[in-house]
Amino acid sequence: MDASLDFRGILIWSFACGLVSSSAYLAYYKGLEKGPVSVVSSAASAWLAVCVLFSIFLFGESVSLPQATLMFFILVGIVLLSQSPSHEKIFGSGLAWALLAMLILGWAMAVLPRLSDAAGPFFSVLILKTMGGVGALLILRSAKISIIMPQGRNLWRAIGLAGSIDAAGFIFFNLGVSFLPVVIVAPIVAAHPLATVILAVILFKERPRKIQWAGVLITILAVITLSAIFG
């Protein structure tokens, strides 16, 4: 292994980031069981606000007024993007779980650059996912929730593809924060509902509502402007 690895930092941040990240995923999927996707997705996607606040108050990063304004518009765009394609407005009990996922994921994303500093952008993601799996297993076992293995090759392929894309996203986040502050990278990364809507249109022929198209426009303009300011 690389002699430049900070083993003490790896040990500390693995628990502070990797072990707790599993709780965010479990809370998010629990929220999807309890409430509508639009509500759960909107609340959970606001992790960027939590991430930015932790980065500023705990890790000494700073943000200017123009940057904060653009982050606000990105948040607005995310909320609009996450609205349900139907016109139903049903708020279920999943909101509390989504807010829990938002808090935990915001913390994990604020801490991830510290793990990356200690272990590098690639090895840190391996640690994050491994520790996340351990954490998820411990939580499921302690809650006495049975684990059902997927059946069929196609399902395993889908899981493998989703896991690979998810890991790639974390790697690119790590590479981004190696050049720019977390408070700049996080809002851009948090605009991922934009890709969800676009892929839904292309792959599944969904027809977004006007409010979602407004979210697309606001998010694109805010992300491009934020990138230009720091680019």
C-alpha cells in the first residue's frame, strides 16, 4: 500500500463518514416506503444545505453572498424537479425519514473530502462503500430485519450497474473537491435530480410537468453560473 496514506486519518474518517453513510440510505428507502417519491426526494436532496453548513462551521470553509444566492436557486430548482409527474399532492409520513437521510448524507458528504485527503480519491470510496455495507448490516441485524437476496441475473446486473454508477459519482465528487471547495462542488453534485428528469424523458418517455421544466431551467442556469464564477 502507498506509504503516503494517513492511516490515523483513515481510521477516524472511516467511522465518521463510511459507517454512518449507510444510515442515510436506509432512512431514504424507509421514507420511500412510507411516503410519495416527490416529497421524500425533495427533502433528501436538500443534503447540500447541510453539507455546506457543516463545511463552513466545522471545517472553516467560506462562501460569498453571490455563491450563497446561487446555492439557494439550485435548491429551489431541486425542489421543483422533484415534484411528482402527476398533479396529486399527497404528503405521507415518509418526510421524517427523508429529513433524517438529508442530515446524515449532508454530514457524510462534508466529511468525505477528509477521508479522501487521508486515503486518496479512489481508495476512500472503497472504504466508504465497505464501511457503509458493514453499517447497513449491523443496523439490519440489530433491528431484526431479514435480508432477502435478489433472484435472477438481470436483477444482479441492474444492482451491479447502479452500484458502479453510484461509486463513480462519489469518485468524481472527490476529484472535484481536490480542486475546489466543498461549498462549490456540493451544490453542483446535488443537482442530480436534473439527470433523473432528463433520463426519464429519454428512456421512459415520461412527460414532466411545467413546474419540473421550470426546475430544469433554474437548476441549469444556477449550476452554469456557479461553475463560471469559480471556473
